[in-house]
Amino acid sequence: MRQRLAIFASGTGTNAENLIQYFDQHPKAEIISVYSNKGQAGVCEKAHNAGILLHLFNRSEFLSGEVLQKLREEKIDWVILAGFLWLMPKEYVEAFKRKIINIHPALLPAYGGKGMYGKHVHEAVLRNAENISGISIHYCNSVYDDGDIIAQYRCPVLSDDTIESLSERIHKLEMEWFPKVIEQLL
Ligand code: GRF
């Protein structure tokens, strides 16, 4: 039986799209649905174009456990956070113990925590003149960017890097490694 994955995302959705393509016709897993709290987000159109079921929800549906119920109804095995900014409530973390995976565009525990997302992360890395950055793939718990790390991949930070050039390098790492790490966990 193929394992059933749900993706949570509220941004552009390039990671979600990459995962959808990677697991298309995959023998071990399939992407069942995309969950988003932002109807206007790029990820919604990407899910639609790929023919993947999209569930939109608001904060009260999320916090009341309605969304968790939906995950159960869909018999989801793994929850993949790909640019989802809300904290996962305890109830979700306990229901999916070590089955909720997040990706973060820096080398945690550095540059993580509330407010550390998207360009804010790269801005901080550049401000501190770091030589190295990268990505972290980790289990999600109920504290921002705090769960056990599964894998990290590094890239250089160049002296003339801008937020755009650094985020492009990080993005390449995300495209290459996120699907593979998930695949290994299955
Ligand atoms: C990625 O950089 C990911 O590391 C972070 O959110 C971003 C999502 O980008 N958690 P996208 O929406 O997949 O393009």
C-alpha cells in the first residue's frame, strides 16, 4: 500500500509542486491533498493544475481540530509542511508523532523561530556575514523550528550575495533534497 501524504503550504508552492511531481506514480507514496490557509497563495493554483485535492481552512477550523479530523478521514500517514507558517497545535503533533516534517531554509538551530521565514532568514544570515547556510529538514513539534533534525544540507554564502542570490542557492537545495529525504523516511 502506498503511504498517503498531505502537504500544508501557504506560499508560492514551489516545494509542494516539486513534491507532487516527484511522488507522481511513485511506488511507495502518493500526495493525496494540499491544505492551505491562503486561497490566494500560489500553492493553490499549483495544486489545482496538478489535479490534487485542495482544502482551504481558517484559523478556527485549524485550532478546533476540524482540519485534523479531515486528515484522519483522508487516512493521511505523513504531513509535509512546505512553507506553512502557523504553529502546529499539540493535538496534531501527538496524532502524527514523528510524521509531520518541516523544511526550513537555514541551518537550524540557527536562524529559526517565530518570524524567521522567507527572506527574513536570508537577510539575517547575510547581516551576520555567515560563510555557510543551507536547509534543515526536521520533525515538527509545537515550538517553531524546534523538532529533531532529520537532515541538513549546506551551501556557501558568498561575499557578494544578495537575498535573491542566496535564496536561489537555498532553493536548489530544497528542490534536490526535500523529496529524497521524505522518500527515505517512508
Ligand atoms: C521554503 O523556503 C521553505 O524552506 C520554507 O518556506 C519556503 C516555501 O517556499 N519553509 P515555496 O512556497 O515552496 O516556494
